[in-house]
Amino acid sequence: MKNIVILYSGGMDSSVALYQYSTQIRVAVSFNYGSKHNKKEIQFAAQNCKALGIEHRIIELDLNKMGFVSSLLQTGGDIPNGHYEDETMKSTVVPFRNGIMLSIAAGIAESIDCNRLLISNHAGDHAIYPDCRPEFINSMNDAIRFGTYNNVEIFAPMTNLTKREIALLGKEINVPFENTYSCYNGQEIHCGTCGTCVERKEALVGFDPTEYMV
């Protein structure tokens, strides 16, 4: 039964989730929220959804126009280089992003009579992204379940997995990592130095098809 709505960026983690649960996914939702890398991510998101025959919806949500502050956004400063766990990476936090996206996706799910929301937050996010942590996911799950007639629930199977574990799972199920995009700078080729590029390199060691500038 196809009862899942997935929050799908086109990045590495959500692509593994897309391929792993493809037979249960009714709709994949991508948010064009005004980040520097949205255009490239959504390009690959559309490509993977087409390959799997999954309906792909793009939600226009320009957080730049709403006054959100983050280096990840087009109106923000430079993307810092370094590891995800570095203090400087906090500038890439988009305030309450997952809360906003999950709320919209919950409304879409209820509208099409789906009762599961798939999100691919993982253990590597916990250090700097408060809306990726188990406490947030559990609380948001309660709010969405109580706030929908069909009791929509959040399904977050990667919450306690490392990025490496996600990569190995993707390798096992033949996820085409060359058709995913992670770089926060949004360039044609992955920069190789921003936090998400560094984490991607570490996760895909031994089978990384990605071309990096550095």
C-alpha cells in the first residue's frame, strides 16, 4: 500500500530513503525554499522520482522573502568550510526548517489520505540541527498525529544511523549516488570543502562517484 509522503531534497540521505521505500511512497515533496543549492538538488530529485515512477511535487517556499537568516539561504553570507560538528557550521541552520516542511507535508498527506511522513534526518545532524534530533521528531510526531483526522505519523528510520551507515545501505540497494547532490554552495561541481561535502566524502569512502573541486 502506498501510504507514504516523503520529504525529498535530492541529497544523499533522502535518496537512500526514496529508493529503500519506493514501493510504499505515494508522493515525494521537494521544497524550493531559497537555499543556495536548491536548484541542483531539485534537478536530481526530479530525475530519481522519474526513474522510480513516483509523483514529484515541488513546493515554492521562499524563506528569503520572510526574513529568515542562514548562510544556507541565497540572502545569507558565505558557506563555512569544515566539518559538520564545527561551531562555524551553526550558521547553516535554517530556523525550524524541518518543522515548517513537516507541517506542510502533513497537510498534503492528510489531503491525499496518506498517514506516514518519511524524513531522512540522521545522527550526524544532531550536533548542530535541533530540528533533526529525536526529541524534536518525537514531539513533532505527536503534534501532527493529534492535528490530523487520519493520524498522520512521522517515519524517521535514519534518526540514529550515521552517514556512513546510510551510505552502506544505499550501496547495498544500488542507489545511484552519482544522481544525488549535497554541496551547500550549489555549484555545478561539488566544492569538496563545505560541511556537507566533507561528510559526503567520509560516508562514501571506497565507492564515491562524486566529482569534487577540491
